[in-house]
Amino acid sequence: MLIQYYLALAAVLLSALFTRLSIPLSRYLSKRLNLLGVDAHKPDSPLIPKTGGLAVAVGALISTALVFTLFNLNPTILAGVMLSTLTAAAIGLYEDLREMNPVGKPLLLALAGLPIILLGIYYPNPDFPFIGRTRMHIIYPLLVLAGFSIISNAINSIDVLNGSMVSTSAVALTPLLIVSLMEGRVEALAMTAALMGALIAFIPENKYPAKLFVGNVGSLSTGALFTSIAVIGRIEIITIIALMPQIMNEFHIIFSMGGLKSAKLVKERPVNVENGLIEANESEKAPITLVRLITARNKLAEKNVVICLIILSAYSSALALITYLLFMR
């Protein structure tokens, strides 16, 4: 058990270090390529470099590779995780450069799961509360592909406020880290710790007022790593429960918009901003989002909305851990 603590600590520290070292480069590339995003919830709508998430992906992947090598972990798993995450990152970077077809994007993200399937680094016997271990040899590979698309899009959908994606994702990783440690799933433990270290290291740049946006490259690669952890660590249900706010937010958006549609086709914003306060748009045509629901009764400052999102993530993460301890251990 002691070696697992060392492994997790090494992964966190290395990812934090490489993320911090990569931040200046990601900021430079964003400005050089004119990849700037409007901070729509600020009164003066400042332009912010929007591909800072490159630093998160770089930090997490370098740390994962080093820890896998130092602790002699499964190289096939490392190869699959690297390929899947890099595929999602490439899709995200392309979307940061130009708008993608809203229907084609989920299909492309499903392809990020192919390395996991083709290398056979999955276990088609997921555990369910009350039911126990199941056999899903035929359908499980399809569920893996769907998982990459759903989770990546869900995490992407919560990245609407300063610090919202990185903070809620770091919280959601907590039960995954604990369960991986308790179950001795060292590969999943290394990946979880690496991603957590990268996200925490990026928070100072992304918290209110943001100096760097995560961008699609950061949120989609984070989603791919989450899915890889769930599959390889055999903690699929724990991951889904921990990410329930993000997943429900994504499905609310899809259903309220009547399907997968480009944001440019949405005439009504889900929220309005007045004097620095966010309030829900009362129009029935506005998409339903978690932020809109949170601000339905009271106007809130952006920082306070993010705190509400963190509390929701903490609640879901606690439920995920309780589910494991009471019904799956």
C-alpha cells in the first residue's frame, strides 16, 4: 500500500510541475494563433487566450508516462491512454480553431475510445450496485465508445464560467482516486493523480478573473482521461455518479435545444448578465443549463455560481463514494 501512496504523490507533483511549465507556452500559442475567446460574463467582455488547456493535457500525459515508466506499470495501457487522450485533444484543438458540426463532434469523440478497444485494455465485466459483476462482452466495447463521447461532451458543457470545469473536475476525481487506491488499481490511480495534479495547477490561471481559458482542447482531453480511468480502473458506475452534474447539464442542453445544434443557431442565451450579476433568462426558448437553474431565483456573481457548481460536484462525489462503500465493495 505504501508504494501506491508514493506513486500517487509522484503523479500529482510531476503533473503540477509540467502543467505550470507548459502554461507560458500555451498562452504564447493562443496569442500567436489569435485563439482568443470573449469572457462573456464580464462587463467589458475581455479577450482571453483560449487554449490554456494544452498545459493540462501536456502535464497530465507527461506525468502519466513518467509514473508508468518509473513504477513499471503496464505499457499497453499507457499506449492506449496516450492515444485516446491525444485524439480527444486534437479534436478539441481543431474545434478551438474552427466550429465543428454539432452532430459530427460526438461521433469523432467516440473514435477516441478506439485505442482502448483495439488494444484490448478493458474489462467487459462492470460492477453494478446490488447486482454485482456482470458479463457484457458484446455490448461493452460500444459502451466504451459512447462513454468517451458522452463524458467528454459533458465536461466540455460545464466549461462556461471562470474555473467551473477545472474545479468541478478536480472534485469529481476525488472518489476515483480513493476507490482506485482502495482497490489497488495502480494504473487508474496513476492516471487519476496525474489529471488531478494538472487541474489543480491550472486553477490559478483559470479562476475568476480568468487569465487563461481551458478551451475545447483542455476539456475534451480531460473527458477522455476521465473515461480511460473509468474503463481501465473498472470504476464506471463511480465515475458516472461523480460526474452526474456535468452529464445532466449536457442532456438538459440537448433536450431543451431539440437535439444537437450549433450554439450560433441559439437565439436566446440561457442567462443574462447585468451589473456583473448572472440571472436566468426567463424566455422559454433559452436552453436549460445548470447555470440557468442555479440562477433561476436569485442573481449571483460569477464566483458564487462556480461555488454552487463545486458544491454540487462535491455532493455527487460523496454519493459516488458512499455507493462504493455500501453497495460495491
